[in-house]
Amino acid sequence: MAQTKTATLEDAADRVSELRKEIHKHNELYYQKAEPEISDREYDLLIEELKELEARYPELITPDSPTQTIGEKPSEGFETVRHPVPMLSIDNSYTSEEVMEFDQRIKRLLNISDAIDYALEIKIDGVAIAVLYEDGKMKYAATRGDGIFGDDITANVKTIKSIPQHIAGKSHHPPKGKFEVRGEIFMQKADFENLNEEREKEGLPIYANPRNLTAGSLKQLDPKLVAKRPLNAFFYAVGQVESELPETHIKLLEYFEKLGLPVNLHRWVFHSAEDVVKFLEQWEDKRRKLPYETDGIVIKVNQLALRAKLGATAKHPRWLLAYKFSAEQAETTLESIELQVGRTGAVTPVAHLTPVFLAGTKVKRATLHNADEIERKDIRVGDRVIIEKGGDVIPKVVKSLDTLRTGKEKKFKYPEECPVCGSPLVRLEDEAAHRCLNAACPAQVKERLQHYASRGAMDIEGLGEKLVDLLVESNLVKDYSDLYQLDEEKLCLLERMASKSARNLIENLEQSKQRGLAPLIYGLGIRYVGSKAAKILASEFESMDELSAASKDRFDSIEGIGEVMSESIADFFATSSNMELLERLKNVGVNMKRLSEEAPAPRNTSSLFSGLTCVFTGEMEKMPRHDAEKLVEQLGGKCSGSVSKKTNLVIAGPSAGSKLKKAQELGIEIIDEAEFIERLKKSGIQID
């Protein structure tokens, strides 16, 4: 019996690791890159599965799990703002049954049976924002970030005409002291379409959707560029306030209007959950007539006093719920299927469609995922198909309408050779994708070069998609090192490349040589190694030589580097062609050593915590856990969210659970908070 439980726990741990990796990837795509690949519903299903496993096996819960955090992280290039009141996310629902369950849960928590007033608002598909005013004057504007820390984007927000820099309204009496308002920045559908029409005329790639363009605009480091984008805002909540507020949410929105803050006119109050459900059903079709993108309606307890009683979980306020509309669909014809080769060699089938409007944009292409998906859905060239775009997701083919077939439709045969270089395609074990393993494949080279030049990597301005295409097709560049062999004469031979542009690119390439070790690691495109993992590696190793000589066991020992990633890193450096590439990069002057700012913070090696990996579990009564962990790190130790054989010390407070039990089983030293504080005092730290 015990063996079955252990096997089950091991299986659960593996699945939890897979889910977290997948969710973190989609968080980065959604929040950092504004390039989501799955719908909100598909994302929520991943979260729900992870929650269920963590509930069944609490010992697998860690502080950095997506179930314990909000998702986004502050961006590079901006100052960071700490939100005085955390900006939590909203729990989602997709059915009327879930809305009724929400109502029952509210009544149960409040211990009442009477009907509750709910305020409803359109859920804008934009970017969350917090603006702090002091005595009516804007002090700062920040993104939500991870809910605790966000990006200071004040300069960008000041370019948005609908957001006032002073609030007072017609009465000229601004709220006293601090008055933080929260809302959403977005772009109207018509403005978005106009921008895309202009870009098409200029031969530029069009933007995917209004939300992505809004997110990308706010991440611009130059406010002048943001000023050119037609951004708008609606406000709907408060954070930190030092003045009296109205009694209800609807009256709060009316107060915002009086202060001159933009609010959405689409808002309603209902006196029962049953009335709310009836109303939601009416809006499934009405939403398409709105001038902006929306993905649902937010349901809020109207009385602010009741909200205070309900409180919040670590991620969501308990007094509100987002009802998500079903994904938008359209019917069109699948004209052809093209295979695209990515930088890792994955070959993805893409459907070329008769253009059709869907979710505010003209859709010409949709993903078909892989060969299995095409076969399972029996999708054929010439089929009438249903495509779907849920939220900010890349359109996908949902199904073919086989009853409409004429007999002219053709089954798609997946080729055995790469469509670009002609090399054999292989399908690795446990993978759905076909891959081209030819590292010199031009399609892969192009994708890798674009990744190498991207902002999170070597940040080579001017090296865009079109120029990369020209450089590869003209045989001027075959790998990263060839970029540094370019000169003005070679570049000016390319189509539409003027001397000034050539000189600017060469200057930017020269600057990229000193970017640092982390950007270089990320830029190399090692499979599974994102920007965060690259920073972890750069903090652990002083140089590329040291990193490339390390063993898989060494990578396994690094917190934040999982087993799959360790194997990928080790394989990369065990490949002779990759080592030869690094040598060529070194020869052209690319920095291979860690910069001073990439080094880990110095530890106090003389303290009692020197070299110790510590885990806190249970409640801390004398100080917040975050502060305790910070002190351990300042005094030479390292803190982890889970207990393992690498753990040296566990600090257990009241209500300690599975982590304490595991520490006891492993024979790890365990102390209580009082002993922890005593050790701090011995290191010269005085705790009140």
C-alpha cells in the first residue's frame, strides 16, 4: 500500500512540475511578450488541475507555484513600484452554475440567506493599471506586475489624454491625501483597425489584436512612441485611499465621474443572482456591438462593507467573479496548409484561410498544431471550417464541416522531408511535433537569429525579420558569429539598405558584444532556457567557459533549474558544433564573462546561516516570513520553498504541516521561531 502511495506521489510530483512549467511559459507569453498561445479557458483548466493535485498532495505546494502567485513579473527597463495594497487577479467562471455557486459561497461566508445586491460591469480586454493621486495630483502610474510590484509607467500614462493628471472635477475639491484608482487601459476596435490598415499600406506586418498592441505600447521606453497610439482607459476600483468612500460600488463609479476619471457607462445593479444569470445570457451576442474588445462581465458585491468582511485569498478577492463569454467563432474555407519551421526545428502546420473577421481582427491564418491534430479532426484542404479565437489567443481550427464537402477536398499528407532544407523530418519519442534536426536549416537559422537579436537577449536594434531574411538568403550570415563580420560595404549591397542604416546596425552589433552573460545564454536559444533561467545560470557561473564545463549533476543542484532543463543545457554544451560557435563568438569579441551587476549578492560567510539552505513552514509570529527569509540570505544562507535532501534547516511555526513532517522523515534539523530569533541575535541582529 505504501509503495502505491509513493508511486502516486511521484507521478503527481512529475505532473505538477510539467503543469508549472507549462503555466509559467503561458504567463510569460501573455504578460511579458503579449503573444498568448492558448485561450483563457484552456489556461484556467491547467490551473484547476494544478490546484487539485496540490490539494491532494499539500507537500508539493511551493511559494512560487502559479496557484500562489498572480502571474506577471515586472519588466526590465522600468523602475519598480510596490503596490501599497496588492493588486489581485479575478477568479473566472464560464457557466451560470458557477455564478450561482459564487452567490451561495458569498452567503455562506457572510452567514446570511437574504438576496445580495450585485454590481455588474463589462470586463475590458486590456491592461490593468494603478494610478496614485496625492491631494488630486498624479504621483505615479504602475502596471499590476506580480500583484506586489509593478512597472512605473508614469511617463507613458501621462500621454493618454483620457487619464487626468489632476483630479478634482467640477467641484475643484480633490480627495485629500492618497487616492489610488485602478482600471484598464485599452484600444478601441476602430482605432486598432485604422493602425493596421496604415501598416498594410506601408508593407509592414499587422498587429495581432488590440490587447497585445496596448500591452506592447505601455512597455515602450520612449513616451513619444506611446503618445502616437490611441489608448484609452476606464477606472473601476480603488487601492490605497485616505479619504471616505461611498457605501456602494455603483456610487463609487459615480464619484469617479465627478472627479473627472473615465468610467464605463455599461454598468448595472441586480438584486439577486438569478437576475444576474438572466442578464449574462443576453450579453453573449450584444458584446460584439461594443466599440472595444471584451471577454466577459465582472460581478461584484455592491456593498463595500460586505466586501471588507469577505476579504480575499492569496490570489483573488472573494467578493467578485469574472463571467467569461464563450470563445468567438467564424466559418471560412481552408485554402491550403503550410509548414513552418521554428528555431528549435519544430515543424508546425498552419492553415491559410479565406480572410474572415473574428474578434475584431481579419484572420487569414490559423494554427493546426501538429499531424495528430489534423488526422484526429479529419481536416482537409478545401474544407469549410470553424475557427476560434478565445481572448488573445492565436486563431485555431476547431473542426471541419464535413457535411458541406463536395468531394474536391484533399487529405493533407505530412511530408517526410523539411519543407525548407529537404532534410528528413523525425518525430522524437513522447513528442507530438515533427522536427528538422538540421541545425543549418535556413528557416531555423532565421528564427534563431531573430531570437538572438531580441530585446531579452542581445538586444540588437535594427536587426528585424526582413533584414534577417535578406542576410540569410544572401548567404552573408549562417550563424550568430557571422553578424559581427558584417561591414557597411556588405550591408549596402542588400535591397533598401542605406549607408546610415548600415552604420547604425554595425554600431548596435558592436554594443551587443558587451551585453553580459545572461543575455548571451538566453540568446543562444538553449531549449527550455528562458530569460529567468539564463539569469540564474549567470549568477551561478562566472563565465561561459565555467558554465560549459559544468556537469548535469551541477545543473541539477541549482535551485530553479529543473531536471529537463539540466539535461538540455548539458546536451547543448556536449555538442561540438555549439562549442565551435561559442569559440567563434569569443574570437569576434563577444563578452563571455559575467558582468558585475549579474553577480549574486555577497553573503556573510561568517554567520551561523552560511551555506545553509533553509525552509520556513507554518506561521511566523514575530516577523513576516518575507523579512525572515531576507535576513537569512543577508547572513549567508539560502531559502527554499520546499523540503528536500538539499535542505539543511527548517524553521517551523504554529500550523506547520507536510514540510515539517518531511523534514522529520529526512532527519533535517528543525528549530522554532524563538530559536531562529536567538540565532539572529548571535549574528548581531536585534529583533524587537
